[in-house]
Amino acid sequence: MKLMPQGFSTILFKFESQSEGRAVSVETLQKPSTIRKLAPRYRVLLHNDDFNSMEYVVQTLMSTVPSLTQPQAVDIMMEAHTSGVALVITCAQEHAEFYCETLKNHGLTSTIEPDE
């Protein structure tokens, strides 16, 4: 039995049959397995500010990140208010950049960083 190198998969058998005294030949063709890497994730952070009302921050969070419920938005706002910074969402880079820019366009302070 022949073992395959790791990371390779069998994709095709080539078979020639035995007819009228001819020998059988089998050939296994191999190709490297395709391994998909997950896109790196980024954290969208909300920073505390002394300018925007708490209600405005909650409403802005909910309109910017549609998956957030009101209780989640309140928790994020309170975390930023008490700790200085809060995690809004972890997502793909393109989405993180969009959320961050949208929060900034609404007058909030936001940054993104790679998720570790």
C-alpha cells in the first residue's frame, strides 16, 4: 500500500483493461489539496467622548451595525463610557472599515484593529 504525502488528494484513476493477454496498468494522478484560509478578522472599537449624548450613541450604533439589539448597543455605550473603549463587533476587514467610517461620519470616535 502506497501512502499519499500529506496535503495531496487523489483526483483520478487512469485504467487500462487487460484484453487479449495485455497487462493491467493503474495510474493515480495527484494534485495538492486546496486549503482555504479564513479572511483575517478585525475588531471595531468605540472610544468614549464627552460630546455625544448616550442616547445618540446607542441610536448610532444600532443604525450602523444592524445586527445589534438595543440592549447590546446600550452595553457597548456604557462600556465605552466607563472604560474608555468598547468592542462593537468583530468581522471581516472590509466590514470593519465600513462600520468604523460610518461611526466616524456620525461624530463618534472609532478605530479598528486586527483580532488576535
